[in-house]
Amino acid sequence: MFTNPLLILIGLTVLVSVYAWSNPKLMDDWILDPYRMNGKPGQWYRFLTSGFLHADWGHLLFNMITLYSFGGLVLTGFAQFLGVGPGIIAFLVLYLVGIVLSDLPTYFRHRHDPGYRSLGASGGVSSVLFAGILFQPIGKVYMMFIPIGIPGFIWGGLYLLYSYYMGRQRRDNINHDAHFYGALFGVLFTLALIPGIGSSFMQEIFGYIS
């Protein structure tokens, strides 16, 4: 019941990404291009459309598997606290607005750089992932090549530090800023909708470490 919006988002993202790989014009028209967007309101749709594009299968599968893994938890949590209809709307806002807002720092940093492009749903996925950590802070997060699960609140803290540091270094082609700001939006948005989740989050952590 709660997974329908999630499956629609995943299916739509997969279809658009795969189609864009064989359609360079669509890729060029939808990708985040801060230089072309600068001062041109007609280009601002790229903040959202770039979230439905991915560079390759690895990029696409990583984001969609992460979204699926945490999306059901967040949908269920929102529905329990807000009701089914409002919960679904809250989830869609979390994901889609997360994509847009997480790209704003990238836009301002690169709006004078004609060679910069960015794509991917990482900002929205990070928003959902960190909302999920609020709901289950001691739930285990598993990563490739690491045989043990890491409690979500520990993994989340390390992830934020890593994303912030790498975003400042600019050593690779990954948009670490989108990861960082998407995660922050996910936390703040969820706390705004469900203020009581903050206290339950802390209680679970204190219970875990005591």
C-alpha cells in the first residue's frame, strides 16, 4: 500500500535514465547546467529533471537500491504519524524537494563555470535515507565490502562529515554537496513534520550506548 509511490518514482527514474542514454538531446536538455541556468528562469526546471537522469547503470542502481531500501520505512513512518494520504504527500515532497534544494549550492558554486554538469537523484535519496535514520537510529546500515552493519546514527554522522569534507576538496566528479545538503533537508523536514521524533531518536541512541 505504502510502496506504490515509491515504486512509481523508481520506475519513472529508471525509464527516463535509460531512455536518456540513447537520446543525447534529452540528456542535454534535462541535465543540471548551472552556467546555462544562470539568470534564465526558463532553465530552472533542470533542478528537478536532472534528478531523473543518471550517468550509467552503476550510478542508477546504487541510488534506486538505496531509495527502495529506506523509502518503505519512511513512507510507513509518515503514514503512521500523519495519516496515509498526508504521509504519501510528505514523502513525495521530501524526495522531490530534496533533489531541488540539494542542487542549489552546486548551482551557486558553478554558475560561472561553462564546463560543469551534474545529474542524479542523490540529493533526494539522501533526504529519504536520513529521514529513515531518524525513524530507526540504531537500525543497521550495510555497505559493500563491509561485512557488519553500522548503526544508522553512527553511519549518518560519518557520512555527513565525509560528504562535507569531500565537497570542499573537489577531488572527484561526485556531487558531494548534493549528498550533504539533501541529508540535512531530510532531517530538518522530518523534524518539522514530526517534532516528537527528535526525542525518540535521542532516547534510542542513549539506550543503545548505555
